[in-house]
Amino acid sequence: MEKKSIEDLFKDSFEDFEAEVNPSVWSNVKTGLKGIGLGFLGKSILNKIGTNTLVAIVSSAATVVGTVAVMHWTGNAVKSTEQAKTVTAPTIVEKSIVEKAIETKEEKPLTLKEEAKPSVTVVNDEPMKETKIVVEPFHKDKKKIQSVINTYSKSTVSNVFASPVGGSVPLIINLSNTGMGINNRWKFGDGTKEEKGDNPVHVYITPGIYTITLISTDANGNIAIDSTQKIEVTGNSSLVATPRELTPNGDGVNDVFSFNGKNIIKMSGQIFDKKGNIIFECDKVGDKWEGKNRNGDDAKEGLYYYYMTAEGKDGKKYDQKGYIKLTR
């Protein structure tokens, strides 16, 4: 058998070898084996596929060449051929392709469908049921409904508003109808004639308690009367202590000393001697001192003193003091 050089064996062995590389790269390798030398082939391979890929190819090729060499040199062609056929070339992966895949890998954003779903609480292997609130329907008694309508429909037509509702003379009252009435007639209860209008003003000049009456008609012709507003009118307050000289001899002249007043809502008064002993006390208008001490005996002649505080219905405050000359 004709002996062949290593280069010839390398070429022959790679004729039928198919490695798992890019077809275009493998085609370049086979062309280099047939037409040019190994030196130029090595440079071409390095330029095309890179050092790492070349190492993988050379390793696979070395395995094949070693097998072929044994076949030629030992003469055991059949056995070597079978071994050569059973050799499986390792998978070759270009490093640049793998790195590119890793570099360009992007994380997939979380979509709404992938979000965590709320958990369902299970009691006794059954989901908890939603609690429903049952609202009772409105009362369907037509008589009661109509009664409410009748009651409040009248008050919405005629409704007296007064400001103020009380005070001392002369008392000025501002009036208005807060209902739906458009034609209003007013009666003031003090003997004066009625008035028409939406917002009348009335003046009370005599103390007393008066009732205001409003007769009002709405746009539909419904007439309603409101006479619930009361006005309390008071006079100017006054308070006088008399007389200055007390002569309790029964002749009907200056026989008693008293605090006389009008429109007083509260008061407090004391009479005392020069030592400060209280001889007489009073808490209302009209209380009288007849010249006696607390025991009911006639008080000695001389000077006595008084001090009195009070408040009138018109808000006036009183703080009076003075003396009384007692003679018999």
C-alpha cells in the first residue's frame, strides 16, 4: 500500500466529515483542504470563525486523523475504518452567536394577566359569601302619605318669621313669610288695621302679648293661615324708693317705705341701721317697710340706710342706695 503524508491523510479524512458548524464555514474548510496549503487554510479559518471555533474543529479533526493514521500504518483497515465511522464529532457552537443571544436577552415585562390574583378565604371548604344589606321599601300606606302631604303643604304656603319676638316699647318687629305664598295679608293683634305685603314692619307701643296672623295664597290658589307666632311687648322699666321721710303714725301719709317700679324681672333690697344690722329685706316690687325691726317691734327714731339692685325687662340694670329718716 502506498504511504501517504499527514497532509494527504488530513485532506482525505475531511472529504466526508460533516461537523455541526455553519455550512458556509465548513465549505471554506473543505475548499482549503483541496486547493491550498494548510498554512493559508489556518489563516482563513481564523479570520472566518475565530480561535475558539477553530480549536473545536481541530480537536475533532485530530481524532479523525489519528484514526486514519492507525488504519494506514498498522494495516488493520477494516477495524480502523469501523472505529472511524463510529466517532461522533462534538457539537460546535460559535461563541459570538451565544454571546449575542445573552447580550440581547430582555426581561419580559409583567403584564396585567400575570399579576398575582387575590386569594379567596375558604371556611369549611366553601368560599365566604358576600353579606347583602336588605333595605326595607318605603311605607306604602297611602293614607299616611297623604296625611304628611296635607300637613306640610299648608305650612309651606304660610309661615310667619318675626325678629325680634319680644322687647320693651317701642318694639319694632320685622316680618316675612318663609312659605310659598305670593299674596300675604298680616294682622298684628294690637287693634291696628291689617297690611298686605311680603316683608312688613310693625311697631308695638303698648306693653302686652300679641298674636300675629298671616293669611297667604300660593300660585295655585291654595289658602293657608299661620297664627302661631306670639310677640311679648314690655314697657320701659323703672324703680323708685319712696318716701325719704317715714312717719308711721297711721294718718295715711308716709306711713310705709317701698320700692316702686315697673317691668322689673328681679330685685334685691336691704334696710339696715348705722351699725350695719339688717332691719328689713325684700325681693320684689311692692314690698313695704312700716318702721319695725325683725322682731316686729317699733324701730327707734333716727336714720336708716338702704341698698337695692334690680334688672328691668328692657335690660336696664339698677343699683340704688340712700337713707330714710324715721320719726313718729
